[in-house]
Amino acid sequence: MTHSLPSSGLEPGILQRSSLYREFLAEKDEILKHKWIESEKVGYDIGFEAALVDWITKHRASWRRSRTSETLT
């Protein structure tokens, strides 16, 4: 039996043009950078979840503020 995802009814590419989706991807990139930096510091892969929690608690608010100020100027 073959399973397929239900059609979203959205035109192709609409997700990629969404500002919300672009923000999600930018945030994910920052988390992955944080994961790499923190893993290098301790000498092993800390994992995505640990990096996510650490980045959110330490950096997310200021990152979002800087993104907001960039779009306003």
C-alpha cells in the first residue's frame, strides 16, 4: 500500500514565498550555527534539541529584535 501526503491545495512555490516560512528557515539556520559552535566548544555533537533550547533561552529574543529592526530600516 502506498501512502501519499494529502494535497494542500496551494500553488507550487507558495510556501517558499511565505515570509513566515522564510523566517522559520532563517531561525533554523541560526540554531544550526549555534549547534556547530557549541559542539566545537565541548568536543562532541550536542544535538539539535539541546542547541535549540540553548539558543532560544540565550539568543532568540535579541536575534528577533535585530531582524525586526533590519526590516524597519
